[in-house]
Amino acid sequence: MARYLALRVLQAIWVLWAAFTISFVVLYLLPADPISIAADGAGAGTPVDKAAIAELQARYGLDRPLWEQYWTALGHAVRGDLGHSIVTGQPVTDAIGSALPGTLGLAGLALVFATVGGVALAFASTYTRRPWLRTALTALPSLAVSVPTFWTGLLLLQLFSFKLRLTPAFGGHGFAGTVLPALTLALPIGAVIAQVLASGLASTWRQPYVDVALAKGGSRWWVQRKHVLRSASVPTFTIAGVLVGNMLAGSVVVETVFARQGVGRLTQTAVLAQDIPVVQGIVLLTSVVFVSVNLAVDLLYPLLDPRIATRSRRVAKDEAADDRIGGTAEGVAIHG
């Protein structure tokens, strides 16, 4: 376990370094100058004093060679210093820290909606014995995934905010102000959960041990909860990292549609302004979340399916046996 955790930590460090490096190269290869964009804050295209531009470039180190900028930024990032925003001058950690609570609240509520809705739909589509109902329920996730997120948000706004006036339209707080953005964000994620889990449930129902459980007198509902769900949920946990990525990407659209302050809205403004330090800070935050979720999922695998832990121990024993056999053969060859 210690060797496994060490390997996973090294892989996480590799992912973080790769994400930082790729984002740095891509952002610095863009043709526009972030200092000029920041100096022309009104976006009117007014000429800016070249001396002022040169002073700002020297302040942010953008006048140095690219390799020197990279090593300086990487060294600061390792120490937890992500620099300052080119647009506002605010420390990047403070900017992300102030935007993070809103996105965490939105993502948490969306994850609850997506999990409850996706699991319920997967259960219903595999539990029912009516073919027409199973076909209709199975088609719903594909429909939900194909609908654009912004269109879903606008539709919910039109219905619940402008017509029924049940929730605030823009920038609301609390549950009433978060429920519509959370539903918008949860719809495609819940659809993916329903698709993968329903496929796993249908495949597990065909396993011999399920027939044995039914033959012993267990009801379909009891067998589905006690025997089928644990094995069928492993593929769903496997795509947890993808779901987290979709949630972070969807927050950009959702927070823009509903005029909410959060990491998604901060990402949009930083990309438009080519605010390199802020964009790199958000990329690192996303990478940390991604590797953390995948590590947690890997550690949960043996709890969901003990056969995974058994296979891992069997592989370890086989490798140890091979090493002993190899060592013995080598000793015989030397002393022979």
C-alpha cells in the first residue's frame, strides 16, 4: 500500500507539472499581448503609451526570455505563490479563494441532484420488466447529454424565474438562488451517471451469482441493492474524474448564464483578458481536484468490489514468487 500511494503521489506530481507546463506554453504562444489588453481596460482600442507597456512588462517579468519566465513561475508555484493578476493586481490565490466558495456550493448541490437523479433513473430502467418503459427510460440519458447546457439554463430561467417567479433570475444566494444553476449543471452529469450505471446494472443482472441469489428466495429489489449495485457501481466510480472535469467546465457556462460569481466566471474573464497567472492558477486547481478524486476512487475500489483487492494480492504474490524462483535459479547457476 505504501508503494502504491507513493506511485500515485508521483503520478499526481507529474500531472500537475504537465498541466502547468502545457498551460504556460499555450498561453504564451497566443499572439495577443496580455499587458496591452489589461492597459486598454475599456476595450476601445485606444493607443497606450509604449513606455507604460514596457514598465508593466518589466514589473510582471514578461520582458525576460521565455525559459526564464517559465522557471521563475514554476519555482514560485512550487512554493505556493501563483503570482498576481495582470488585470487587477490581486494575488491569484486570493482571487481564486474568493471565487471558490460560490462554485463549491453550486457544484455540491449539483452533485447531489446528479447522483440522486442518475441512480434513480438507472434503477428504474433496469428494475422494470416492461420493455417499452425500459426503452423509454434508457433513452432519457442520451437526450439529456445532447441538450446544450446554456439552452437548459435559459429554459429553466424562462419557466421558473420569469413566468412562475419562484426563484431569482440572476445572482441569487441561498438555496433559492442556487437550485436552477445546480439543476442546469446536474442534468448532463446525472445523464452520464445513469448511462454508465444502467449499463453496469444490466450486465451484472446476467451474472450467475445473481441467479443463485434469486433462487434462494431473494426479491428482485433486495438482490439489486445487496448484490448487483456494488459490482455495477465500479464503472461509475471509474469515470468520477471525467465527471468532475465536466462539472468544472460546465460551471463556466452556468455561472455566465445565471450571472453568478465563482471559479467559472473567473475563468471566463481571465481567458478573455489573457490573464496568464489567473488562468494557470485555475488550471492547477482543476488538476489538484482531478488527481485527488482519482486517488480517492482508486482507494475505494476494494471496498466496492473485494475481488479487486484479492486480484491485487494475488498479483503481488505471483511477482514475489517469480522473484524467488529467479533468485534461486540464478544462485544455482552461479554455484553450479
